[in-house]
Amino acid sequence: MAAIPKILVFDSGLGGLTVYREIVSARPNARYVYVADDAFFPYSAHGEAALVERIVTLMATLLATHAPDLVVIACNTASTLVLPDLRARFSVPFVGIVPAIKPACAASVSKRVSVLGTEATIAREYTRALIRDFGNGAEVTLVGSARLAGYAEAELNGAPVADAAIAAEIAPCFIDRAGRRTDTIVLACTHYPLLLHRLQRLAPWPVTWHDPAPAIARRVVELIGPPEPGKPAMTQFMFTSGAIPSPVLAAALLQFGIKQ
Ligand code: DGL
């Protein structure tokens, strides 16, 4: 592994920033390339075959261009589908993010857990298998949101989204039946932690929102090795459309420590 490793963080859009910030804080002494595949956003709107083809083809170009030591697929919609193809095709290590159903179901006291993801992630056989294998006796409600990832993008781009619109997307997660309420919600889309404060405020009752990003960061450190003293992270940010971040987005990226 290179002395200062290069890590490529990949998502359909800006959601992967919630994973990126955890990785950077766990492994500051690295070079980062953040790629937002905005030209194909949202991934949940594409069929499985088209999405596999898109990501494998794009990854071949990105690996040839950037030669990273490790790639983080910071997107549940992609990871629940394309990781086997990526690992079969390329030799660089891939770390993916998939719904944190196992730890959420283990931690739930009421044994009522909801999984909030894109409609595509919720429909995936991979997600269903996680519930069968790791449901741990919990009653799991799957909630596919058509709009929440777009709302998170809008907010980061300075276009405010009304409380009522967000509340409507999360409402099906909250089940109060037979004396047991949902106490844990899995954030199964990397965009959703961008809205965490809104989700907490708009929740009908307090729940634990389960974000697996810190666990992904720990996995990256396991594979890349702990930081040595040295320069802080350097990050290149790019959209696959070639768009340049607007001033509002550039200011938001600065909050994540991304200057270019
Ligand atoms: N950030 C992506 C995820 O974690 C979803 C957004 C999309 O549909 O492109 O699932």
C-alpha cells in the first residue's frame, strides 16, 4: 500500500458525504477522491441490469484515472446490487454499505424495527435476505422512500424542503401496535443522515436512527491501516456530469472539509 493511500468514495450523489466524513475523521492522513455520479442520479430509478452496467463501466474509467488503493461504494442502492460484479472484475478492494439490519435488530428493545431506504434498496433480495438471516426475532417494516434522497440533495443545494414533505416520507416507519412501538430505524440510504436533525425533530416519538457509516470507517481503517502522523486529508470532488458545484453547494462541501 502507498505511504499516503488514495481512497475513492463513490455515490450516486451527495449522500456518500455522510460516509466520507466518518472515514476522513478515522483516517485523516490519506488522499481522497469523491465521485458523485449525478449524471445517473437517482440510482433507485434504474433497473438492476442498467445499474450494474453503468457502475462497472464507470468504475473501470475511475480506476484507470485515479488508481486508488481502496474504493468505498457509499451507496446502499448500489452496494446491495453491484459489489459481487465489482469484486469479480477488479482487484482493488471494495468496501460497500448495506442496510445495518443485524445491529439494529439486535439492539431493538421493542423488537419493532423499520428499514428506511430507497425503493430499489427495499426491493432488493439482498435486503430481504439480511432480514431473514439477522432479524433476530424483530418485526421488521420495510419502507421505500421515493423522495427522501432527492430532498437531501435539494437541502444541500440550498432549496429548502417543507417539514410536511419529510414527515410524510418517514411516517410509515412508525408503527404502534399491540403495545409495542417502533424503537429503531435503519437509515438504509447514505443521503438520509444529511437530514438527521429534521428526521429527529419530525419523528412522532423518539427512536434510535441507525447509521452504519462509523462501522464502514472502521472497516476502511482495518484494510488501509491506521493513520501515521502527516498531512491532513486532501480531497478531490467531482460530478460525473462535469458540473461545477454552485456557490451554495461549495459552501456546504466546505462543511465536510472539501475545498475543491
Ligand atoms: N445514496 C444512495 C443510497 O445509499 C441512494 C440515492 C439514489 O437513489 O441514487 O442508497
